[in-house]
Amino acid sequence: MTHDKNFYRTMGVYGIYQKNNRLLVIDKNGGPYINRYDLPGGRLEDGESLTNAMKREFLEETGLGIEITKNIGTIDFMLPWDCKDYTHVHHIAIFYSVKKTGGELTKPEQFEGQDSDGAHWVSEDEISVGNASPLVMKAFEWVKSKELGLDRVNYKDWEIK
């Protein structure tokens, strides 16, 4: 590791909800994935369990209640992000397969820390590195192969939109 890099490390839980060959995604309005599709999910609140955080984040960002059907696994991403004193983000993502138990897609309530502008369905041919977060691209990989891989995924030329 070189000393000219300052890493922001973050960890979160993310739900893969698929239907008719499409994934439910959010329109991201903050962070390094701003103005891209992202998976519903995010960081844990103090004292919160992984599964409770997944259910809370999914509801807050989409309006849907969920049941977690499977812990898919964990993968990490590294990308440049010039924010405050940081030069890079090291994002550790825990993926879950989820299914809807109730609710309807709604525009999320906006509050400090809310980074979803709403949710909708996308197919794999609608996404690219230019319009989707690494999490969405990895989710579509998992849908096809049922594998996340083991190695960190590096995005050296990541562009903040």
C-alpha cells in the first residue's frame, strides 16, 4: 500500500431481489455511486444485526417488506473517491437473496443519510459500468453463475457522476 492513498472503509448489507430476469435497484443520490443504479441496502445502525439492517434498509429505500432467503456471501470493491480527506473507498458488501413479503414500491422519505431516490426494475442489458454500481454488476453475475468470486474487484478508472 502506498502512503499517498487514504481509504474510506465501509461495510453494508445489500439485497438481491429478482423477478422475471430483472433486479430491483435504487437510484442512488449520494456517495461514490451517485447518479447510478445501486442495490437496496446500506450500513448498520448501532447495535443492529445484519438481517435487521437488511430489512430496515430495504423498506426505507423501496417501500417493500422482505424476507431474507439466503446469505449469498461477501465481496469487496475498491475505487477512487475524492471525498473529504479520502482518495479511495474500500467497500465491503454482504449480499442476501430476498423476497417480498409486503408493501408497494414507493418514493422513499428523504432524511439525512437517505441516499435512494426510488426503486425500479432493470434487466442486465440495461446496465453498464457507466450507469450502475459495482454491486449491481456483481448481482447480475451472481444471478447467472451463483458465484460471487473471492477476490476484491478494483475499479481504477471509476468516475463519480
